[in-house]
Amino acid sequence: MKQENCLKYFSHDACSVCKVLFPKVKQLLEEDFPMMELIFIDLEKRPEEAARHQVFTAPTLLVFFEGKEYYRFARNVSLPQLKTAIERPYQLLFQP
């Protein structure tokens, strides 16, 4: 499956921050950016995917538009910052 417009969420089971943050990120995408796909990647089960994207910490969020990485957030992720970062390119792509 082509992942052109998506948010890749890198995490692992021992990440307590991730357990709190993931549902909030999921809700943000569902409510404000429904055309974006949310992809959860477990760092321990898919280390090759983490290496390919040079992800070394959890949580790490990568935002892709048209197949290109636009934004990278790691460790301390601010939901308002994430929303602001996604809004402009999202509007340009999906709203007439």
C-alpha cells in the first residue's frame, strides 16, 4: 500500500508517554485530518523500518505528504504544534 499522506507513529511497549499520546494523535487525525492515514510502527518488532527512517527514540512522529517527509517530532510532542504543522500542507492538498 502506498503511504503518500500519512503520519507514522514509532513507539514500543515500554514507552509510557506513547500510551497516553497515541490516542490523542489518533483522535486529532480522525477529527481534523481524515484524509491522512495513521500508521503505528513498533520499534521492537520492526527495527528495519525505524532504521530506514533514522528513528532512534520513542515516540517519534513522521508526517508525510505526497510521499515526502515534511515534519519530524520526537520525544516531547506538542499536539497544538503537530496540528499547526499539518494544517497548511493538508489544506493545500485536500481543500479546494
